[in-house]
Amino acid sequence: MDVQASVDGMRAADASTNGSLVVGLSDMPGNARGVGVAPALDAQEPQGQPTRSEVEAHLRGLFGPSILIGPGGEITKQYFLVGDLGPTFLKLIHEIRPEQPQPVFEAGKPITAPAPGTKVGGADSHSILGRMLRGREIEITYLADFEKLTGARIADPPMPSQGSAVTGAPMQVDVANSTPVALLLVTATAAGLTAFEGALDLFYTSIPQIEITVQVIEYTNADALAFGVSRVNAGTPNLENLSSGALVQAYTSIFPLRQPVVGASPVTDVGLFTLGGIHDSWELNLVLQALEANNVADITSSPKLVVRNGGVASISTLTQIPFPRAKINQLGTEVAAEIDFKPVGVKMNIIPVIAGKDTVLLQLYADVSAVTGFANTTPVVTPITSQRSAVTTVYLKHNHSLLIGGLKSVTTFQSETKVPILGDIPLLGFLFRSTSTSRQETSVAFQITPRIVNDRGSPTEREQ
């Protein structure tokens, strides 16, 4: 018996297929069954020709151990299509003709599966997959709901009250929301199966992917200046007339320093200047309090991830900040505080789409929230947060960067208590007033860099 010495396919030889044993199962048009090895494989092979076991070992080296080899050399192999891959495959085998155009598959409605043993491909095929088989023919059996993927959550929910994802309790099976898995059985010759797997690689494995690098830079500058006046001790007035019979015997001016909030907590350090003296029977004895504080913070986060072409890349770097919530009992006489947690940080959704050869269309939504101050509420202080958002669509070259700036906020607080008229006297007016000024400036910038991934499966320069 003559055994062909070539494989009519595109699969490259590897360690398991090296050598002169190459079985030809050509299924080019003109071969009725498309099988070059006859059922007589079970017979004794002439000397120098591969045996049945050698042929099967070679085929398993080409297509994996989980295949079924028929007596005529036809191969049956299974494929598992998870989630949306099954409906996508059904679209690929749909025959497109002028009188029967491509139908519109509505979301949520099942697609009719082909009957078992349906032929795909051949010289007269008009389906997308059939045309890619280049005249070869395969036989398919499709089972839509072969199994359901169920199990426990792999992440904790956002709210701690919903419980932890990892527990010792049995898994809750949610069949309605589980992921369907379709089973596809393909029967073909070696060349036909090679062409089919090449088409699968083109549709699924070769989908372009984009690496997204995001740098979030947040710069905060806060400063405060405060003045206040207090007495040296409890029994000494600030200004006293030592002479007898004076119309004004003494004057007391106490405006203590109000400690401003810079950053996350009030500043407790103060500068004290003790002033005193006697002039023409007037005694001055007081303490001047002064405080200046500055706080500079530079926060940079640089997440990086890879997303398929047209997919959604979601980046979230959040911190759970405690927020008190007042709770009043039924009598209305007691006030308690319950603590809630709110996420504060950076949330970003990016949809990259490759346009042309090396251009990326970026659809971007960015949301930044931060704690900018604290409100003096009782019984605990309450954080004050700010939120800034940006939505844009831009075209970028491969490995170029998009910079989003201008998300800037400036907050200024001024507080002053004084004695009328006396507090407005130039220079000496600070003895009769207390002032506090705080200013906070926050700037946020985004730098987003898309990179089209063209080196999948090949070593990088560093590895080489």
C-alpha cells in the first residue's frame, strides 16, 4: 500500500513530529472521502512503511492525545466554546447567499444550532468558515448547553455586609446566571482539521490586544496662617490702668488661636510671644499666638493592563474612607454615630479600538475623588470629598501618550473674630482680633499610553 509522504496543511513541525514519518490525508477536491489512508491500515504494512500504531502516534502528536481516529484515518476532536464563543461560531458557519443574507442575531435570543453531522466547507461553501477552509470539508456536531460553569465568587463584594467570598459553606449554585459551555465535535481529515484550527486561531487567538498604561498624578498644596491673643494666666488682664481714679480701669482682649486643619488633622503646634510693659501707668501683659503650616503631597499611581481590541479596560484604585452618620433615638435626646464606608480614589474605564495599522481610538471616562478636608461635626469629624470627572474620545498613535490636565480645584477658608473698631487699627489691631486663613490647591493629571501588542508568543529582547 502506498502512503503519501506529505501533509496538506499549515501546521509547523515540532518535537513530537520530527522525522520522516509524515502521513498524508489529503482532502483536496477530487478525493471523495478526503482520506489518503485506506481502511486497510489494519493490515500488515510493507517493510519500510509506517504501521497503524505509528500513524496514530503521529496524529496524536499533531492534534493532541484527546482525539478519536477512525478506521479510514478521519479524526474527531472536541472543542469547548465558553460564553459568547458558541454563538460566534454559529455565525461563522452560517451560509451567506444573495437570497439569504446574514441574519441579525438579537441579544438574549438563542441561535438555532445545526443538526448533528452538518457539513461545513467544500468547494461550494458560502459561509465565512467554509471559505477559510479553502475547499476542504469538515463535519460538525454542536451541543449548545453541554454544561454550566457555576461556583463561588472569586472576589469580595464592595459592601462588607454582603459577606466574604471565601467561606467554609457549600457553594451556592446559580444556574440562571451561570456561564454556558458549548461542545463542538469536528470530524475531518488531518488537512481539514489543520485548516479548521488555523481558522480558529485567526478568529480567537489572533485578535489584536492593546496594553494600556495609566499614570495618575495628584498634587496637593495646603497652607494655613492663624493669629490669636490670650492672657498669661487666669488672673491677669491684658491691659490695666495702674493709676487711681481712671475712667478706664482695665481692658481684656482674649481671642485664642483657632487651630486650622491642614491635611487630615488639626495642627496642634503654636508659636507663643509674650508681650508686657508699663507705660504712663498702663500695664500690658498678654501672649500672642501665631501659627503657619504647609502641607505638600504628591501621589502617583501607575496601573497597567492588557485588553482585547474593542474591550473595556477598567482601572480602580480606591480607599474605603469612614463616614459618620448621625443616629437619633426615638426620644430625640441622644445622638449616636454609625460609621459607613465610601470609596474614594480613581476609577477609569477605557475602550481602545485599533484604527488602521498603528492608530488607536481611545474612549475614556475618568473619575477622581479625594478627601479635601474635614467638617467639625459631633461626635466625630466628617471627611469632605471632592469629585472630578473627564470624558473624551481621541485618536493616538501606537505608544504615544494622552495627557489630561486642568482638573484643578482651589479652596480658601478665612475666619476672623475681633473687637469692633479696635480690631481694625493698623499694626496694633492684631491685639484685638483672631484670624485664621487656610488655602488648599489640588491638581490631578492623567497620562494614558496605549501600545498595540504585536509580540505575543515571542520572547522579548531582554529574554533573548
